[in-house]
Amino acid sequence: MKRKIVALMAVFLMMTSSLYVFADDDKEEKKKDFIVPDSVVKIGKENTYTNPTQDLPYLQPSELADELIQSTDIRIENPDLIKILNESTMNSSKLAIGFRASIYLGEWPLSYQSEGTEVNWEYQKVNTNYIDNRGGKDSKKLSYIQEQQKKVNGGLSAKIPNSDAVKKMMMIKATEHTNLPLSFETVIGQGTRKNNEYNVAAKQVGYLNSFVPAANEKGKVTYGEVYLTVKGGKRKLEIKNVTQQGIGAWIPVQDHLSFSFIAAKQPK
């Protein structure tokens, strides 16, 4: 009997360990989806326009804020709401037994649940460099130089209440999934150049197209009416009229360009 139990435990452990291996493989596959292609390069140092660094609004809840967040089963991730709770104070000496209060804090986007993140490495074309070598006898070098300043904007796929807070939460999730510097606005300055050379053979026309990549984030936002209640000396949050809304967003990758080189016998 003991031998049978030991054998069953061994089989269970083998099955469990294999599950962990498969889980690790899945994680590796997810990471591989966002490996930056060789055609994508950083231009932060070369960019003649200085893009402001996007500081993601991670906020550590205060002791009171954490107590209130933990008092409800509805997940709260909105950094703007957490900031308000962090700035709030409640004197416990005033929370007498028998004292009751319900304070309406408004309707808020409480959290964002990601359902998928993808990257379009050629989201928007911002520049084309060109050499016509049809009359030449030797090859010529073509490299990137930004002809005009270009601004690339991202945005939400639909109008949604309290969109600024939703954009913050979506950018946090997309950045965690891609590990890329994301921003809803990025600028490529005129005169930005990179020492990447492409050969344009004799009797050919060469085109070097430059694109700003962007992450496409999709998911659901949870909304709810938030009340701060005090009853019998206990303080907590009550969330009423909870709803969900699907939303998507394009979020450009800051200070990165994707290059595509084309050579042809005739102009395109």
C-alpha cells in the first residue's frame, strides 16, 4: 500500500513539474512576440527634438488608501483615484460609534483589464530618403536624414468617460507587456540623422522609408460610482452601478524608428 502511495506521489510530481515547464514555455513565447526587429533602431541621442520622458503614474497607496481599497471586492488601479485617497485624512477620534456618513466621490474608471497587446512596427511613415542612381556607373550610399519635423499622435479607439485616466492605465499595461518606451505623442525633429548606410546599385533608384512604431492595446475598463462610507467607527469604500466598456488604443513608441529600404529600376 505504501509503495502505491509513493508511486502515485511520484507521478503527480512529474505531471506538476511538466506543467511548470509548459507554463515557462508560454511565458517565453509571449516575450518573443515583442523582440525588437533589426530594422528598428533607437534615435533618442540623435533626435533633434527632445521628447519629454513619460513617467508612468505608479502610486503606492498610503495606509488609509490601502485600507479603503482593500475594503471593496472591486479592483481599484486608477492612479488619479489613488492619489485623491492618498491626499485624504480622517481623524479616527471623530469616528464615534453611532456616527454614519456616506460621501459620494463620483463615477470613476476603477481599473483596466488588458485583453491583448500587439506592436505595429510600421505604424506611421514619417520620412522618405531617395537616391536616383539610374545614370550612375558605381553604387551610391543612402542613409537616413529627417527632412521635416513630424509629430505622431496615438489615441483611444472611441470616446470614453475620464479618458485621461484610462489612457494612463492602458499605457501602464502596454509598457509592462512590451517593455518599450511608450507615449501618446512623440516627435521626430528635422535634421535627425542616423549612420545607417544602404547601397543603391547603378541603374537603380533607392528609397529609405522611416516609420514610427506603435503598440495596439485592447481591453476593458471597469467603471463604478464610488462612495466613502463611515458606519459604527468603520470606514470603507462602496462601489455601486459597476459597468464595463471595451476600449482600444494606439500608443506610439518614443524615439524609435523602423527602416524599410527598397531598390528598383524605375521610380515608384
